[in-house]
Amino acid sequence: MDNSLLWQVSVQALFTFFPVFLLAAIGYAYARARPPDTAPINAINLNVFLPLLIFDALAHAEFNWGQVGWEIAYGAGIVLGSGLLTYPLCRLAGWSVREIVPPMMFTNYGNLGLPLIPLAFGGEYLSLAVILFIVGNTLHVTLGFKIYDGRLSWRELFTGNAMFIAGVAGITANLSGLAPAGALQTGVNMGAQAAIPLMLFCLGVRLREVNRSVIRQSIVPALWCPASGLIMYLLLWHIIPLPTDSKLAIAVFAVLPPALLNYMFAERFNINPPRVASIVITSNLFSVIIIPLVLLVVFAIAHEST
């Protein structure tokens, strides 16, 4: 790749990640000056604004239904495969499976995946980001519960997960042609636009808790998380029959850091919450470097193929 193309893709990667970094930095700076209680903000976002975003994106998306199944398969393969790769590593390293495996599988597809994929590849990829989000979230509240608590929470999925319900409603509205229009659509869209900035702000608040001791304790699993996702992504590249541009967009999903929800589950089930929190926070901190590097490679491949 010549120097001019390297500069071009570097600038593209920088401008893609900059809005994410800016909003997270605002949250970090605000938390240092006046530490907020983000629990109510996260609860409102998880139960109101994020479901509105999912519904709005799916209700009005122009799906290639021949690809949706393969997009689901690619996302599920990355999530499940990361767990399969991590399990023997836990046995070799003497790590607790219940502490380490879930954070490696269930990543930050909300705070980072939803904004980054459309920012990097265009608004038409928001539906792909939402599909990958729903795949990850569904596996998290079903298989994740199984790992943490030894049970499968189907009832909680269908009755207590507003994001899953919004996804079903959005797809139903899309297929039936009953998507909101006019003033109703404007209201839904206004609520949907609040979701991503709030997620990024709260992520920045959480990064305030990072310190040197936390990083030292968590470096290996924090780096293994994007590495395991990337390994599965590359293994599935030649198996999943999707267009190259869609596969390149999924690269962002593959290298996301662990979701904060892993810490919430660890605290709920008393699975060494400090250890899980340190992995989640450290990996999210490292993502500030890892994700732009991945975007740089992805944009270079995209330019070479055009």
C-alpha cells in the first residue's frame, strides 16, 4: 500500500473512531469532576431508548433476507467460537471458567458495536449492527445465564428483555408494512437517537475506574478477548457466503471488548465481581488502540478491492 493510500485510510479510521472517543472522553471528564450515578441512566437507556433504536432500525431497514440468516450465523459463530477457544485456555492457565469465558464471548455490541459499524461503513449498515447486537444479546441472556447460574432463562428473554421484544416488533412491522410514519415516526426516531450518545457517555464514566493495578491483573484476558473473536472471524470468512463489504463490517463486531453486562451478571451471581470488572474495564481501555488498528486494516482491504 503506497503512502497516500495509507494516509487516506488512517484518516478515515481516525474520523470514524473520533466521535466515539469524544463522547466517552466527555463522560470520563464529567465523572472525574462530578461522579454521576449511571445506574438510572443505564436502566432508562436499556429499557426505553435502546429498544426504540432497535425497533426503528429494523422497522425501516431494507433487508436482503437472503443474507440475514448468514449474518446471524456469522455473529453467533464468533460469540460461540470465542467461548470454545477460551475454555481450554482457562484449563491450562488455571482460570475460573465462569469468570473468564462469558466476558470473552459477550462483548460491547451495544456501546461500541452499534455506533461504530454505521459510522465506519455508512448508515445502511445500522441494520447489520442491530442484527449482530440482537444475536449477542440473545445469547447473553440465555447461554450467559446458563453459564453464570446453571439455568436457561427463556422466560426472562421473552417477557423481561425490552431489546429482544423491540427486535421482534421491528421485524414484524417491517414484514407487515406497518412501520410508523409521520409524526409517530419522528417521535420514535428522536428517542432512538438518544441511545448511542448515552451509551458512550456511560462507557466513559466507567473508564474512570481504571488504574495501574487493574490493568496489570487483566492484561492477558483483556487482550485475548479481541484475539479470540478475530480468530473465529477469520476461520468463518471462507465458510459464510456473505458479500465482502458485509464481512469487513463484521470485523468490528469480532474485536469488541467485553460488555459491562458481564460485570452486572457476575455481581448478581457472586462470580468474583472485582475480577470480572477489571477485565471488562481494561479491555475497553485497550479497545481505544485495537479497534482503530482493525479499522485501518479493514479500510485498506476495502480500498484494495475497489
